[in-house]
Amino acid sequence: MIKAPHIKHLKTVGLLLLVVILFSLSLYIFFYGEISNATTLVDYLYFGMMTTTTLNAGDMNPTTQRLRIYISLYIFTFLYVLIFSNVIVVD
């Protein structure tokens, strides 16, 4: 049985995963063709996860200024959700 404090963290992880998936889908829908070497939905999901975790290997890059601005705004939004969703708990 999962204890109550862990359920809150699972909900937060689920919320953050949902944010990453929605970001990746928005990239695929609105910015298709503006990321180098990305041609499929899986490529966009990969790019979204790599951008979010800041582990980008450099194999895919945004090619337009508007996409770079969109990604910058997304990172600030993701950090806001991460910080204010009580994932980081200071005792």
C-alpha cells in the first residue's frame, strides 16, 4: 500500500509528465518542420523530454527564433509547475 505522502509525489510526477507530453504535442502540431532531424511524433516527444530534462544531446535543434522563444517560455512554465507543486520539499 502506498502511503499518503507518496501519493502526492506520484500526482506531481504525473502532472509533470502530462506537461511534457502536451509540450511535445504542441511542438508537433504548431512547429512541425522547425526542429532539425525531427520528422515523427516520437522525435518530438524525444525532443520535448530532452529539452525538459536539459540533457539535450545536440542531435535536434530549433531552427527558428519563434520556436526558441516558445521553448524558453515553456522551460519557465515547467520550472514554475515543478517548484510550486511541492516536489521540492525543504525540511
